[in-house]
Amino acid sequence: MTSTKDTSSQSDISKLKTESDGTFKRAASSFRNFITNDGKFTPEKGRYHLYVSYSCPWATRTLITRKLKGLEDFIPFSAVSPHMGAEGWPFKNADPSWADADNDPEHPHFQHVKDLYFLADPNYGGRFTVPVLWDKKLDTIVNNESSEIIRIFNTAFNHLLPADKAAIDIYPEAHARRSIVSTNGVYKCGFAQSQSAYEGAIYPLFKSLDRLEEILKGKDYLVGNTLTEADIRLFVTTIRFDPVYVGHFKCNLRDIRHGYPNIHLWMRKLYWNNDAFKLSTKFDHIKEHYYWSQTLVNPSRVVAAGPVPHIESL
């Protein structure tokens, strides 16, 4: 299935539009349903499917949370190729060059994530983003907002899970609602189309990192003494920072490994000590996507070799 109408403004990142002053603003997600016991979408084992890219920080949030909560047998997932071209995110049948990309097992003839969006809404006019949480029973999108998907995963299936997994709470009311550095912050730097827009983004970004460096002094987690959503959201940004954001997005006042020792140690502990973080991080996908797909920033598509190593040992 491939739409015959011109959808390049929705799928082609090289046609990304910024504001009149050159600033980048990320569009809001469109599908905002929740899985509840008494709603249209009820918690059932095997009913839902998750579509992700390993390269996308927002999608990686959902992979981490899925594994932390023990939902692997409840919600299978498919990972697209990192080569997001003119048609958007491709499945393997549209980009067989990427060995560990997946096809869509629910719709084997679909070639791109955009096909899911048009099946859910033939008149859809937004961007074709990941993650996508799909309902196999109703053949439609439940939600495409990562912050809401991870909260769905946090609680919606608890009554079906073993007690130890149900007890994991990444969004405790009293702790997790702390402002952290936004992934949007690095994108505002990278996609800025004027000097003033860039400078208006980079200094607040590093001010946020400076604040987090102080918070993490002598601590394993951002909030209290337990892993929360705040850690997940920060991790997916910092793990990409040195391999991609420092060079590709010009976030180069400091890098993580030399400029932020507390953040660096916290990040490495999560990566090396918790498989939910390590197995959700694929540096080849990350670097290939940013350097290959974002031709507005890197027209040559040459992929940077460093840093070496991508993440240092503990």
C-alpha cells in the first residue's frame, strides 16, 4: 500500500519547515488515545503492536519502558530502517539494504510507516512519526505520543503482569514530574536556520545540562532513589549526545564524557547495568539515521566515525 497523493511535506525531512525567525518547533502528536479497562482500547495480551526506530530518541523511550515493565510477550514490536528518505520511515521491504530492519508483520505489503497512518485516517495531514502504538483488533493507531505511550505501559497492563513487574512505577506522582533537558532542545539547535535561532537554543540547552550535572552529584537516579521516567527521558538524549548531537547538531559547548562527569557516570551505569537501556541502544542505527537522513544539516550524508568508543566503560 502506497498513497498516490503527494505527501512529501509530511514525510520528507528535507522539506522540514521552520518558523519565520529560523526556529524549529516540533508539531504535536495527533493520536492521543489510552488503553483502559472501560474504554475503546482495553488491555489484552497480544492485541497491540509497537512500531519504532532504534535511531529515534522518542521511540527508544517506549522500548526501554516496554522491557522494564516486562511487556515483551504482551506487545511485540517492529523496527524500521534508519534511512528516513522522501517517503519517511521505511520497512525492510522498502529498504533491504539495512539488515536488521523489520517488515510490518500485521500488513506485509506496507512499505512505510506512512501507510499505517493512512490506514488509520485516510485524510491524515500530520507527520509520519514513530513510535506508533497500533491496535491489531481495530486496525488503527492508539497513540503516537511517546510520553503517553510510556505511561500506558507503566500502568495499563499491571493487573495482567507478575507482581514484581506490576510494582515497577516509573511515574510516581510524588517524584517523577521534574523538568529535565528536552530532546527538543538539541533539535532546536540542529534545525535552526538562523544564527539567532541557534544561539537562542544552545545556551538554554547547556544551562539545563549544568543543572542536571548538579542534581546527579553522588546519585544513581534523577529523582529520589529509584528509576523513573525522568531517567528514561534524559538517557535517550544523553546517549546520543556525543555520537551525534555534538557534531551534527552543533551542540558543542561541551560533550558529555569530558564536560559532565556526573551525567556521564549516571548514563554509563544505566547502559552497562540495565539491559532495558543497553538493548534499546543501537549506535549504528542512531548515527546512520541522523547523518544520512537529515540532509538539511548534512547534505553529503557522510557519517562521522567518532567518538571512539561510542560509550565508555564503567
